[in-house]
Amino acid sequence: MAHGVATSRFQVKTEGREDVVDITDRVAEGVASAGVTDGLALVFALHTTVGLTIIECEPGLLEDFRDTWRRIVPREMEYRHNRIDDNGHSHIRASLLGPSLALPVSDGRIELGTWQRIVLLEFDPHPKTRHVVIKMIGECAGL
Amino acid sequence: MAHGVATSRFQVKTEGREDVVDITDRVAEGVASAGVTDGLALVFALHTTVGLTIIECEPGLLEDFRDTWRRIVPREMEYRHNRIDDNGHSHIRASLLGPSLALPVSDGRIELGTWQRIVLLEFDPHPKTRHVVIKMIGECAGL
Amino acid sequence: MAHGVATSRFQVKTEGREDVVDITDRVAEGVASAGVTDGLALVFALHTTVGLTIIECEPGLLEDFRDTWRRIVPREMEYRHNRIDDNGHSHIRASLLGPSLALPVSDGRIELGTWQRIVLLEFDPHPKTRHVVIKMIGECAGL
């Protein structure tokens, strides 16, 4: 076993408009494939209109979360960005939430609380294919 | 001295309802115990109704911060999640702020600005015991 | 090539009042100078009234982002912190957005999506000189 860096990538298809996609299993697979046993995993979405966070994936709660974004940063406001596109609200939400999420890895697995799930929020109005990179650092069985 | 990973854990008792707990000293102790001299420390709370951030611990400001959360994501709204629990607002706030905070470590200490303190925000209505993990990567005197 | 930690620092002069400074090139220079080829870069601002995030640097959108902060956390509210200073709103915004941003490094460069730029938001009302630290971990050509 040695110390090192490993990288994993995956794509997510979203349906647009506050779609919330549970990516926990995809991140877990990346960590398992890399053989990281102890360290960190950085999950990073390569886009300006999505965000990453942790939430309990209870369906009612996910709907509440969508409503919160619609209330705090409504689509139906004037955005200067909408002179060149239709997604000013999407960018603002994404920059508030952020595309970067760092997680602990222990005993070969992402360490999460009982109810914690990793989600990607699609803030763009339209369905998209999203690219996510996982960068892992630590002890790797495979190195 | 060698490069490696170290882990530290601690618990925090909170009083519920926007309690703000300064955990800077606990994180500093974890870094000191592990003997990390140069690298990163990831602080991660294993819960879906707390958040971590940096703030100046001036008592008036902490009260302002609590007020901001009550104003932006009020407890007194309808949340679908409240059909099965009483903390829809707590989950939403926690997912907005996030449970993950990465910090630089230099010269054997967490590197913070003069007024920066690490805080855990309890968004749940009720007192809780919270579990926090610190995952450190870098040069360790003890490895 | 070896595994290790590298640190870089730079300063940013801001104009106060929601000034948004694109620091992508500064971070990229830090990563290039350190010779990190694969790993993570943590960008951390050592202040309680600035925030870091990712956004597309389209001028209209940056103005929309400033407006959003003025709307969600207005300067013109009562803050207890303003009994001792004039920047209660600045602290609240900074604690909501956070001073910590972790990025993947691949092939010797920060890995970003096409439109992603790293920005520092100045929430203080007054022009300031800000100190930013970059802590990098991974494979370094220079170690």
C-alpha cells in the first residue's frame, strides 16, 4: 500500500429545472475502483449551472429544497445575463451552492452519516449531460 | 517526517435552534495531536441538519447570523418533510451551508485569518450530540 | 517526481462593495510554479468579509450576482454587529458563501469547465488588500 492520487470521472444525465440526482453510489464506485482506503475525495462538477451538496434523500424534502431555490433565486426576475441566455437564475444558484464538495474516506469507503447523500442539483432549465471528476488523495491499496 | 493521512474525531453537544458552537480549538487539537505540519485538514460533520462555516465570533454578529437563517429559511413555512418530522427548515439550511470545510495547515497549525473562527451551526430544533471527523493529509511529524 | 505538499500565496486589491475579482490566473500561476501535476489545490481567503466561488465571468451575470447579494442580505438592515462596525451584512454574506474552495489539479493544471472562473467576492464596504493561500497536495514535478 502506498500514498498517492487517483482520479475517476463519470457523467450524469439530468432533466433540467431543479432536478436533483443522487450521485452517492457513483462517487462510492469511484472510490472503490481506485482502491483508496484512507484519505479525501474531492467531487467537482465541471459546470457553471449545477451545484453539489449533501442532503437526506426523502422525496418531500427534495421537493422542499427545489421550492427553496425557486423562492430565494426565482427564475422570474430580471437578470442581465438573460440578454444573451435564458439561465441567469441558474448561474446565480450554482455560484451560491458551489460545484466543489470534499469528503472523508475511511476504511475504503466515503464516510457519511446515516442520512447523508451526495446530490447534484441541475439549475439549468434544460436537460443536460454533466461531467463530474473525483480526485482522491491518500492511502491506495492499488498503488 | 513522512507524508500521510491522519484522522481525528470529536463530539459536540448543541442546544438546538441555531446554536452556534465555536469548534476552532477542537480542530486545532486534532491537528496538533496528529502532528500534521503542512497540508490540509478537512472538517466534516456526519449529519443532515448541521452546517460548518467560518465567522468572526462577535456575539452580536452570531445573533445576526441566526436571524439571517430565520429570515431566509423560516421555520414557519410549509415543508413537505414536516409530514414525517418537524425539521424541514433545518435540512434545507444545512444543505445550503454544507457539512464540509477544508482548511490549510502550515507550520503545524490550522492557518486562519485574525478573526476567523470555525463554527458548527445546529439547525435542528432540538439539542443534539454531533459527530465531527477531521481528515488530515500532508507532512506528519509522527509518521 | 514525488508526492508532497506545496504552498503559494498572493494578495488581491479590491474596491469594496461587492467587487468581484477573477483570481483564476493567480491560482493557475501558483499551481504551475509549484509544479503540481496531479492532485488538489485548496484556495483559502484569510478574512471574514470575503467569499470564494466559481462563476462564469460574463459582465451582466457578475452584476446579477452582486444584485442577488444586495437583495438576500441587504446592507440596509439592522445588524447588531453594526454597533461596533459598519459591515454586519459583509460578515453574514461571507459566512454564507465561505472562504474555502477546493479544486482538482490534472496534467499540471487546475481542472475547470469551459466557463468556470474562480472569483473572490469583496463583501466589505471599503477597498481592501486580501491575502489568499493556496495549499496543494499531490504529485509534484519539483519534489
